[in-house]
Amino acid sequence: MPDTTSLNDERFAEYVVPELDVMYRVAQSITRNPTDAEDLVQDTLIRAYRAVDRFDGRYPRAWLLTIMRNAQINRVRRKRPELMHDPDEQMARMADDSPDAADAETLVLDQEFSAPIENALAALPEKFRLVVELVDLNQLSYQEAADALGIPVGTVMSRLHRARRNIRQHLEASPEEVI
């Protein structure tokens, strides 16, 4: 009989390790703080390792992002239980609590986007900005973004459409800023 620990290690290496970069990018988008993102990924990895023997092997990214979303909900619930009434409100408040100091993500965005596009993205309400970051910047599928945020796929598509329209309108309103 094979050793269950080594089997779990193999499954973890097969299903979880290839998704580490995506997990960190999503955690960064959700937490808006590099330290919290690392903690969230670590918590997700621990939970995934404990459950990898029950995972059927289909859609590992969606499985991991669901674990991450639940881990984040539990982390926030432990900190401030009153925020669990409305997930969108929770995300907005979490963003308000994030430090404004420049981080690695900001540096990357500065290199990839012109200031007008950054301004347009920053002007979006949190629930729309998160969808843009997950789908357009982190290149998650609609389903993966929905799993990460705990919302229906149709809501992701709707928010993405509205966010893109708002960005376009913001850029059209100030064409002198566009390079």
C-alpha cells in the first residue's frame, strides 16, 4: 500500500504548485496588501494540502480560488464579524483599510499603464476594479474570477462590461491625458 503522505505530496505538486503565481496575484488583488496576500496564500496552501486527498483533479485553479475565497472570508470574519453581511461592502471596507504605500503591484502597474489608465482604473468602485484586475490583468477566466469573488459568472461579466465602459468614458472625458 502506498504511503498516503507521499501520494498527497505528489498530488499537491501536480495540482497546487503550478497555480502559485496565480494564487498570489489573486490574493494581492483581494487583500491589496503584500503581507496579507502572502498570509492568505499560505493559509490557502495549508487548507489545500489537508484536502488534496479528497480533490478529484478537475479544475485545480477553481478549487484553489474557492479555498482562497473561503479562507479570506474566515480571516475577515475573525477580525470583524460585522463585515460578513454584504461581501461587496466587505471588499470595499478592506480596500479602505489597506495602506497607501507603494508596493510591488503599483510599481508593475506604473510600468505597464499610462497614468490616465491608472487613474481610470483607480476611479472605479472596488467591486468593478477587482473584476478588471482578475480578468484583464491577472488573465483569469470569468469562472475563475467568479469563484475567487464568490459571485455568479453573469455578475462578473456584467461588472466587467460596466467597468470597461467606465474606463472608456473616463479616458474620453480627458483626452489630453491620454498618451
